[in-house]
Amino acid sequence: MSLTHVIEALLFSAQKPLSIREIVTAIKNAEGDPAGAGPNEFSRVREAEVAAALEQLKIDYIGQERAFQLTEKAEGWQFATDPRFAQWVRQLFPAAKPARLSAPALETLAIIAYRQPITRADVEAVRGVNIDGVLQTLMERGLVKIAGRAEIPGRPLLYETTQFFLDHFGLRNLDELPNVEELRKRDLPSARSVAGPAGSATPTETQDS
């Protein structure tokens, strides 16, 4: 029995992704096997050892061209079917396919993801249209949530992406967004920069559907 075998067993049995810390805790807290396998020989395992074993398992599965992969998500490590086998695996889940996000919804989601936390008015200043319907859709899909209130007059709500957003797009954290540093630094219109003479934002006439 090896450490990688123990980690495989934990990942295979888990109902959710496991972080390295959770794996280490599970291994250290295991008692001796009453069936006679002896004491817990991995009781002194360290996080670095588990991390190295996970990376080696990931490489091994790729080299063996297995039908599954070991993937690291925001919440931890988890087995997943190789996307090449999606057309067959999909037959086990005949439920209706979820509706795709519209182009306006994807644009709005991208702005929130790169500039979060952000107010609805600031998103509208970038897009130039009312986003009430699109924002509601993103929240119903669990991709966006309320993050608090901005410390500006009126204290408008702030919005940010969710943990499900990271999982859905296969990201460990927001730093893995494409061109994240470049787009975060780029100057974009804000509700205050497009406000009218009286200090209130110029109302938009169009609205996304």
C-alpha cells in the first residue's frame, strides 16, 4: 500500500472535491485497521507529500490515457470523466440540456468577473444598456451574487461572481481568468463618468432581453 493508493481511495469515495488539507486530515486521523493491516503508517504525512502525490497521479492518468482525469478545482481535487467521452456519458443523464447564456449575459458576466465587486450602474456604463433582466438571469443561474453595498452616495449593491462560477468554468481562482491583469487595469466607463450635469447617470434607452 502506498500514499497514492490511499489518496485514490479518498478521492474515489468523496462526494465533493477534497482540498489537500482535508486529505491530510483524513489520512492522519485514520486509526489502525482492526482487520490486521497494522497501524496507520501515514500518520505523519505532510501537505507537501500529498501535493506531490496528487500531481504524480494526475500525470500518471494522462500517460495511461485513462477515461477519467484528476482535476484541481477551486474547492480541491476531484475525479472527472475525460471530456472526450462526453457523448457516451451524457446518455446516463438524459435531462434537458441547460439553456446557453446569451451574448449579453456573457458580456455582463465577463465585466463582473474582471471588475468585481462592481455596481449594476457601472456595468451598465460599460455596456451602454440596462442589465436588470440579464443580471437577474445570472443570479438565478448561481453565477453572480450580491457582495454588499458600495461606500458611495446611495450605497448601491455590489455584485461578484460565485464559487459555482469558478467550478462551472473550471477555474481554481479568479487569477486564472484569461488576461486578468491586463483587463483589470484597463480604464472603463463608470456610472460617475457618464453621469449627467445634475450628477445622476444618464438613463439608458435600450435593455437586454
